[in-house]
Amino acid sequence: MKLPDRKGDSPGIKLAAVIPMKSLAESKSRLAPLLDPRQRASLSLNLLDLVLNAAVTSSLDRVIVLGGDEDVRSMASGRGVEWMSDSGGGLNQELSAALGRLSAASIASVYIPGDLPLLTASDVEALIETSRGGELLTLCPAAEDAGTNGLVVPPSSPFRPTLGQDSFTRHLRAAEVAGLPHAVCNTPGFGLDLDSMADLEACERLQPGFIERMLGGPLEEQN
């Protein structure tokens, strides 16, 4: 589904969000000692719903969910966004392939993880603005673990993500070595990705009732 053009209907670069997902059975494995498989699946699906809400209410031109299982595909369809299968090659390979396809169509890619519990449309707009509407390679650092929680990759850019431990520093170094103009965008919504019980408890302090909402919801309603 193509979303409305950005405010003002300018003839600038088109921007497409790419939100990679695992199957729900494989999601949030770090929480396995504390949450059962159903709770982890529900948490992942509800986090995706929060991220999709931020993405579709922003001025992005397209929103694509990459990978995941039938429940993930169903949520993407329910939100009116695109779903794209992956080939099981791993996060960086699949994301790079998607970025390549978008670049070939002269579309800037906006990588957004599917587990950002505080993300809002305002965070997405801040990222778009920092990237000058998709013209400038832009990175969002994670607040805690030196990871990368958001990227804008301009069309035809040679930059490809290598997500994982300390990826933010690695991405900055790669951009500098390649001589690529780049910028950094810090926002609360891009700062926190939910990987641990401490992250879950932090969200509960910020939004009382968060844990109950995230561990129930769509999966229970479907059955």
C-alpha cells in the first residue's frame, strides 16, 4: 500500500520504512527464562503494532514489514502496510537486499526495528528531518547497548547495515571511511529497544499497565 506523500506533496525523495521481523516462535529469546512462549509472542506482536502505528501516522511514503510468520503478515495486512517475505539469510543480509531493491527504485530506506516501545510519529518525523528528507545517511543510536535503532539510507548510497553488538560505532566508522556525509538523530523513541526484563520494567514505570497490555492483546483476541 502506498501511503500519502509527505506534507506539502513535494517532489522530493520517496521514503520507505523497512521493519524486519522474526517468526513469533523465535522472538524475544532473551526473555525465555522469565516469559513463556505465548507471552513472548504476544509481546513481539504488540510491540510491532506500536511501531506500525508510529510509522503509518508519519509522513513516510511506504511501510514494509520484512519477514516473520503468518501472525506478523496478518498484522501488517490489518494495518494496511506491505509485507515482504525473506529467504532466511539473517537480519543484515535480508535488510541489505531490501535496501538494494528500494535503492534501485530511487527510494530512500528507513530501517526501523519492530521492538521500539516508545516510538511515535514525532520520532519518525525527527529522523526524516535530520536526513533532509532522505538525502543524508542518518543513524539513530540505542541509548544503552551501543546498537543502532534506526537508519536512513539514501537511494544509490553504497552504505549497508551491519547490525549487531556495537553497531552504532561500526556504522559511524564505515560512513567516515567511505567519505559519506552523515548525521545522527537522537530521540527517546529510537533510544529504547525492548530486549530485557529491565527494559520491560522501565516501560512499566513510564507507562503503568504497559506489561499487562503487552503480554495480552491481539493473540488472545484471535483465539
